Amino acid sequence: MAEFLQAVIIGLSLGAQYALLALGFTLIFGILGVVNFAHGGFYMLGGYVAYSCVAYAGLPYPLAVLAAVLAAGALGWVFELFLLEPLVDDHLATLMLTLGLYLVLSTGMLTIFGPLAMEFRFPVSGALHLGPIYVPQENLIVMAICLAALAALWTVLYRTDLGRGLRALADDRAVAMAQGLRPKLLFPMAFALATGLAGLTGALVTPILALSPGVGDPVLATSFLTVILGGLGSLEGAAVAAFTVGLVEAFCSVYFGGSIGALILFVLVLLLLVFRPTGLMGRTVRGA
């Protein structure tokens, strides 16, 4: 029973992290129609910005996390406004641009910081004892911050004019533009919001796992797997799939060993694509 509860807590923590990444990924696809292959690069950037602020500027870790969010969001805003926006309807061009940005980011981090993992540690350590259950305190803190960020994102998307405008553009861009919404203003904001979430996740998670120029690769793979499982373009589906992926990984790690988790996830996705090609909560998405 203790192992079961511990796996649930770890799975929820992983799910909250994956939800931030997957929601940012699917937000860009749903609104702009762009598959952002640079998403893992913004995660990596968030980690390196937070590390630099702590190691070189001497900032407290919470301020370093805030700086990482702002840096990732600002780069996303500039990238969308000046490079993606003129070609936003050309799917091949945007795919190549985002992939190129990821290569630039990973090569830049490799050149500046080298190939070795950084000595970047979460400021809180130790385990919380809940009877027979041992839960790392850093995991609980990261889960709480991620859940708070998810609640803030939900508030922005469903309780503000900005969110209503973004969802209107995702549903039908032509009708939304006829109602006076301006994609050239809202698209960069949506991209900045999504990349800021990736930067936040990177700043929170890389001190616990690892920080190196290659950390963006598995992040992109997990994000893509999650949004396919949830349904491309569906925010609700991405959130449900993220927690499903987190729980599956946690239970596989506890009961079978970590290597079998990826295999089970791929089998689940393949079965889902056979019986429900649109994903758990997918829908037909307009061509951007």
C-alpha cells in the first residue's frame, strides 16, 4: 500500500510537470497551427538561465526561476513576431524554423557551457515522512508550483478577454478576425505564454534531474507523445494525458523498473491511434 501511494504522489508530480510542457505545446499548435520543435529548447533555456542567475549573478533561486520564465517568454515573443509570423500559414517553413531554433539553442548552450552536466541543485532537499511513505520535498514543491501555474493558465484562458480571444482564434480564425481580433498581436502573446511555461518547467526540474545541452530532446519527445495521446489541439486532453503519462511512468518505475515505462506508453499511444485516431479528447483542428 505504501508503494502504491508513493507511486501516486510521484505520478502526480510528474504529471504536473508534463502538463505545463504539453499545454504549452498544444497551445501553440491549437492557436497558430504550428508544431513547435523548439519546445524542448525553451525548457533547456529556462534551466540554463536559472543556473546562470544563481551561479554567476548570485540571485536567490525564486528570482532565478522568474528570470528564466521571462527570458523564455521574451525569446518566444520575438521569435514568433519576427520569424514565424510572416510564414505562419506555411507548415513546412514553420517546422523548419522551430527545428532550426532548437539547434541554435542547443549548440549555443553547448558552446557556452560545454557538454558536461552543470552542478545545479534544488535549494531544498530531504524527504517528507508520511508514515511509511517517503516523498522528496523538492518533488512536492515543484508539484505545488506547477499546479499553481496550471491554475493561473486556466484562469487566463477561461476568465480573461485575452484567453477568450486566443480560444476564438483557435476555433475559427476567420470569424475571430471578422470580430476584430488581431492575430499579429495575439499570436506572439500566445507563443510567449507557451514558451514561458516551458522555461518555468526547465528552471524547476533541471536542478532535480540534470542540466546539459541535450535535455531538450526527451522533453520534446514526451511533449509530442502527450499531446498525441490527449488529442492535438485539445487543452483538456493534453492535461488528462499528461497526468496519465506521469502515473504510468511512476507505477512502471516502482513495480517494473523505469525502462519498461516508455514501452508501455508507446503501446498505449499506438493502440489509441488505432481505435481513436483523434486522441482521448481530440477534435478536428482547422488548418492554420
